[in-house]
Amino acid sequence: EPPEPPPLGAPSPAAARTNEPITAVATLDSGSGLAAADFCISYDTALLTCTGVKVSAGMESVDGVCIETNPNFDGGQVKFTFICAKGFADGAELVTVTFQPKKEGAVTLTPTVT
């Protein structure tokens, strides 16, 4: 059987243009019941420079949820840890990632759960 796809989504934004920063939002599907996971969003360093990772405002106020972002996000991977002791059932925007394109091209972001 193929493994279950991660309940994390990171829709790839439109094609990169060098004069426009790109924002991607990592989302969690509803009904996952997720208690804890390490997430990673991979990107192409030849095309993008990651300039920031921010926990979505709505998640900072959710009782019992903790999201820790990794400050080292410039090597092609944006990593963050999600913890919710009682299991998180709702769909949510977890983190917002900002990129600065180095050149024009199609952007592919690959979310994984580690």
C-alpha cells in the first residue's frame, strides 16, 4: 500500500518573477487529529531564497497548540514542528513562508512530514 499522504498542504504559488516576493501558506487538512509532527517544505535554492517563516496569526491563539519554526531555512528546506497534546481536528493555516525569486520560473514546493 502506498503511504498516506501527509495532511500538510503547501500549494505552489504562481510562477516566480524576480521583482515580486512569493508567499506560500502551509495548511493542515481538517480531520487529521494530529498531535505532533515535524514538517518540512522543500524548495529549489537555484530559483528561490527563503526570506522568512512566520507562524500564522490564527494559530498563536489556539489553546494547546505549539508551533516551533526552525531559524535555519535558507538551505532548501523550511522546517517546523507542530505539537497539540489533545490532537488537532480542524483545518488551519500553520505557517506563512516568504520567498524572494532569484530568476523567473515555475515554483514547486514539496511538503513532507518527517
